[in-house]
Amino acid sequence: MPLGKAAGVRCAQLDDDNRCKIFGDPRRPAVCSSLSASLEMCGTDQNIDATRSHAMNFLTRLERETQ
């Protein structure tokens, strides 16, 4: 997404499993490369679906707050 990604728009580089298709690629945006998973972002649930849901809600809130 050369002009960036609007808040609430799914990243064009995510595959069907929500994994980055350009992870490790120099074309990957700096903002993505600098984002590190944290307890605040991922939560403490051991259930992968609950963890993914928590992370997606966290990222959605970040996008909304930084529009």
C-alpha cells in the first residue's frame, strides 16, 4: 500500500491467516517492522483465538486513536 493504509482497512499484505506476506522484505513499511508484540497488545489468554481477538481489538483502537 504505497500511500499507506487507512484506519479500518485490512492490510493488502495479509494472507488468509492474517500473516504478513512481506515479513522480512525490505518493502515492508517501517511502522510494521517497528511494531513489537507486547502483553498489552496480545493479552494473557492461552487460547489462540482469544489472543488474536484481543490483538485485533487493540490494533483497531490504535488506528482509531491515531487518525
